Amino acid sequence: MKNGAFIPPEILEREDLPPHIKLVYGRVSVLIGKGESAVLTTDELARQCGLSRRQAAKALPYLAELKLVQPHESLAGHGLLRVFRKVQPGPPQEKSPAKKQ
């Protein structure tokens, strides 16, 4: 297993991301490595990052919402085992205002 986390400068410098989100991104990036995807449980990720299970569980969908990782599938059906693919990080995207109806 690969150890550590690598947080690219373009992620590290983003002020809109909380520190635990950056840490989870860095760990998932290392786990993915040169491959296309990583398979991990929320508990494994939390333990590896020194976070609570809840923090790790919330970080993953947040990263997917920001399009920093792409969720591929949940093999367990309960969201406990996750597969993620890496997406090349870019500049932060502004949220578009909601349309009034």
C-alpha cells in the first residue's frame, strides 16, 4: 500500500476548501496513483487520514460535487465501499445563481 498523501499546489492554495477536504483529496489521489480508480471503505480512509468516519464520509461527496474526484460506484450498496476516479484539478468553479420560477 502506498503511504502518505500528496496535495497538489492548486488544491492546497484553494481557500474555499477546508483542511480535512484537502487531506482526503491528497490521500485519495495517492491511492489512485497512476491507475484509473481506487477502492476503499470510508472507515479505511478515515483511519488513514486521522479523521472521524463522519468527516471522511462527508468529504468524498463534497469532492465529487466540486468535480475533483468522480464517484464510480458503491460496490456494497450502502456507500461503505467506494470506488473513485481522479479528475484533473482546475480553478474553483463559481456556483451559478438559482433561477427564480
